Amino acid sequence: MPTYKISSCVTSETSFSTTLPSEQEKIWTITKTDTALIIMCNGIEVVEVIYANYEDACANAWNDVAKILFYPGNDTASDEYRQG
């Protein structure tokens, strides 16, 4: 089962609380708002990290994000990345 971590917010490997779509190809969309980080898979919301639910480090870390990094050694599922 896939897991995720979100720097300064979700710091341990966490399973998705929503069942991921069954399609083999999965298109992930990551959206950052002023209050939350939202992750969608094939148009279905699978994670919503509301900064206020975590320590201040969470909001501070995601306040001014220049890039999102997928660690090559840990990301064993992605074939490619495209910035929107």
C-alpha cells in the first residue's frame, strides 16, 4: 500500500485514508493554498493537510514553496513529473 510524508507536517509514513483509484495510470495533482496542501489522484482528493492542524513549522514550511521534491530512492512509483 502506498504511503506519503509531507515535510514539517506529516513526518511519518502515512497510509492514504481514501482508497486510491484503481486505474494503472495515476495522475497526481498537488495544490497549495493559504490554509492547506491538497493532493488529488485522478481527480479524487486523497489528502488534505490543513496547516492549522499541525505545529507552526508546517505552515512555515509550505508558506513560500519554490519546488516540490520527489526523492529518487523513496519514490518507486513515478515515471515522470510535469509542472503545471
